[in-house]
Amino acid sequence: DALRSTAQSICKIPSLIKQTLKLNDKIEQLSRTYTYVHNFLYLGRGYNYPTALEGALKLKEISYIHAEGYPAAEMKHGPIALIDKELPTVFIAPKDELHEKVVSNIQQVKARGGSVIAIVTAGDEIIPSMADHVLEIPSSPECLSPIIASIPLQLLAYHIAVMKGCDVDMPRNLAKSVTVE
């Protein structure tokens, strides 16, 4: 039955993507705030740790801003020392079994004067009261949330790069194809 439910959810991905793309204008406005920062921290737990890595990678690749993805559970082992008003932190924080722990991580960032951009499940009533900026994505099964959460991350990287005047179609030092010698 769980397999059937997941298969049905997979079929809904195109419509969830379409809903998520409606965030484009909001993300474009948000990018104006962060176009000229020098560093970003991306944090996620569970399935969304790799999503954090991907968000940081996209920002580096096309905007040339230093960004680091990190497991939110390990935030106290290094990255917490970097948090201040100059370092925006992007949290991938959908409503899942790790939500409460991500809330605690956000509180720690806010207590140190950090700004928070949070990607949350629509209807989340806790994180929006804490974050500086909130991007709501539609609800999806936990194992599929990285697909949906990656969209606002990619749009944020895109709009910041465009605002900086970067050529998003030809990022410097990156090959568009892989060749084998």
C-alpha cells in the first residue's frame, strides 16, 4: 500500500512543480536582497541534506558566490561559528519527521543574528514566524520533497546570478559536457 501511495505521488510531481514555479516572482524579488552577499550557508536534514548541497552548488556555479551545504544536524560542529548578520542561511525545512529539529537549528541561527531563508511546506505555522524570508512549497511525500525543494533553490541561484550580470548559460570555468580522454 505504501508503494502504491508513493507511485501515485510520483504521478503528481508535474503538478507540484507547476505550483512551485509560481514562486518565481517572489524569488526574483528576494534575490535583490542577497545579490551582493559574499557567502551563503545551506542546511538540510535527512533527505534534504543533499538538497542543501545542490542549492549551494548551483549558487556557486552561476553566481560565483561562495556557498556551503551542510547537514543541519552537524551545524554546531563548525558552521555555527560563521553565523552572523552577514551570512544568510537557507534552510530546507519541509514538514517531515525532522521538522522539530530544523526549528531548533533556525532558533540557533536567529539567536546569533543570522538571517534565515526557509523553504517550508505550505501551511507551516512555526517556521514563518521565525524566518526572515519564507518560500512555501506544496506538500509531498518526504522522499520526494527534494525534487520540489530544489526548484526554489535553483531559481534563487538563477535570479541572483542574473542580478549580478553573470551569464547563466555559460558559467565561467564550467564545461557544458563531459568528455573522456
